[in-house]
Amino acid sequence: MLLNEFVKERRKLAGLTQPDLAAKAGVGLRFIRELEQGKESLRLDKVNQVLQLFGYQVGPLPINRNILADEEGRS
């Protein structure tokens, strides 16, 4: 699941509107909209502010090197 899908799903499960989530997380409504739309460049500190409400945070994950090699081969 992509980050934008995760946030949108969690927000809806919590019964929050985008403005509600922005207020609770201490970020702007525009940031929430961009996050849920999948904007590729976002401030990680703000992403973590939002994710903390749901008990999560952004962190490093191992990369499947086979997938990475396949992607590099297509470039």
C-alpha cells in the first residue's frame, strides 16, 4: 500500500475529514491534500506528524535488490 493510500484509509477509518486531520496533526490542509494525492516531495517531519496520530512513522525499509535491478535495466 502506498503512503497516500494508507493515510487516506486511516483518516476515513478514524472518521476524520481532511481539515480535521490537518488540525489534529498540526499541519496545513494543503499538506494533507498533497499527501493524499501522492505528491512525491513532502517534508518527512510533517509526514511523521500525521502518521503519529495513527501510531506509525516513516523509516528505512530494505529494498528488494531483484526489483531494483529490474528497474535499472528498464532505464
